Amino acid sequence: MIMKNILTTLLFVCILSSVNAQSIFGKWKSIDDETGKAKSIIEIYEKDRKVYGKIIEIINKDRANAVCDACKGDKKNQPILGMRIIEGLELEDDMYEGGTITNPENGKVYKCTLKLTEDSDTLRVRGYVAFFYKTQYWKRVE
């Protein structure tokens, strides 16, 4: 009986960790696709059945107080730290789409898709306009 309880508990823990590992929700380290260096930590979360992401840490301490002077609208001259850069995505099959991502370095807003790679610790982040797109691969932060 004790062995059965231990096995049941172990199975439950394995299932929980597997489900969590396959979710896009949580903290991700953005990697600059040109330099390969970490830029920031983004927290991806769900609100009202849509997906959002905000910058919760800036790796380069010299940029910790930077503002988005190139942004338009309500993001104009707002601090990059704490800024919501991913907005309004919804799950479609195995990809999140239908929303936008803001590049706070140049203020541009792109259509966006998010998709976990096979290892589930890497997130493919794609911003695009028409047929032109740019892809980054973010790493999960434990």
C-alpha cells in the first residue's frame, strides 16, 4: 500500500512538471539575434483568455532606466522596464498568434507568433510585416 502511494505521488509530480514544461507561460530570457547576448527577462502571462508579455528585468544595467522614446501612443517615453511588449495573442493549434509585439529599441510594432520548440525550453518568437519576418529564440528562465 505504501509503495502504491509513493508511485501515485511520483506519477502525479511527473505529470505536473511535464504540463508546466510545455506551457509558454512564465519567464523567458530574450536573446539578441545579432549579438547572441541576453537582453531582458520577459514574463508571459494570460489575461482574459489572451496572451501578454512584459519586460520584468533588463540585463544590461546601463539600460535599466531606458525609455521608449521611439514608441507611439501610450508607450511613448514610457520606461522599458515593466512595459507590455506582447499583446493579445490567442492559441491556434500549437501556436499563439493574432496579436502584436513591440520592439522597444525602435518603437516598431509587428504582428507576432509564439511557438514552443520541441525541447519546450526554447520559445520561437516571430515578428512580421507582410512576408518579411524576424525570428528570435528565447530561453526559459527557471
